[in-house]
Amino acid sequence: MIQDHSSLIEGKRKFLFCAGPEGARSLYILVRQAMDENVPFDFQIFLEESEEGFVNEWFSQQKMGAYLYISGKPDFLKRIQGEAIKAGFSEHDFQLLTIEPAKRRLICCTCHAESEVSEQTHIICAYCGQELEVSDHFSRRLDAYLGYVNIK
């Protein structure tokens, strides 16, 4: 789940803060809150994709009850989220904080063509010409949001 703001989740054993080069600043309030509440935490900034070996090792060393906050650009979020899931984190064990609007893939329900959308709520499918409403239904299998026919 991508969020614009977050708060510390209560009852977690430890917090993990993971940021790309541009995302560290957006975690400041959460890190400050963890420090004020004297809650255990780790903070990592990953500057390059070549650090993925370290990411895997860092995730594999965590114990159950750890909660992960990932902050950065959409590509970084997707990459680190994938690594976290491979390491055993579930969708309920982390939050994503994006620092810029993400382009979302949209699948047309009529012709199944893919389009990219940012913040639009309605688009015209470039392939079949159908007016689509951009849904918040996300298909993990297709890695895309669904576009439904706009009924007037």
C-alpha cells in the first residue's frame, strides 16, 4: 500500500526504515517518533542497485514482529518491496511512502490493452477508444490496476 504519510504501527517488536537516496527525509518524523518512544529500529539508505545483496542479508536477519517502512521513488519502492516479500515479509508487514506520483499500469477491461496513468480518474483507451474509469482494484497477477467501462 503506497501512502503519502504514515505513523508508527503499535505493538511491533522493531521498526525498519529503508530509503532510497531521495526518500530519507520523508522518514524523519517516523524515526524521531521511534527515538522518542525508545523503540528499537534500524535505518538504511540504499544508494545503488548493487547493494541488493546487502538488502537480502539485512531482511533475512530480521525477526518476526519487525515492521518495514520503505521510502523513495516508485521504482525503488517496487524493487525493495519485492526483496522484502522474497525475504518473508507479508503485505501487512510494511508501508510504502512515495516521494513522487507513481505512474500506474492500467488494463482495459474491453480489449485488455495496457496504458499508463498518473492521477487521472478517467481515460480513453488508446487501443479501443472506450472511456474507462480508473479503478483502485489492483491485480497482483497483472501488476496493474483495472480500467472499467464508464457507464453514463
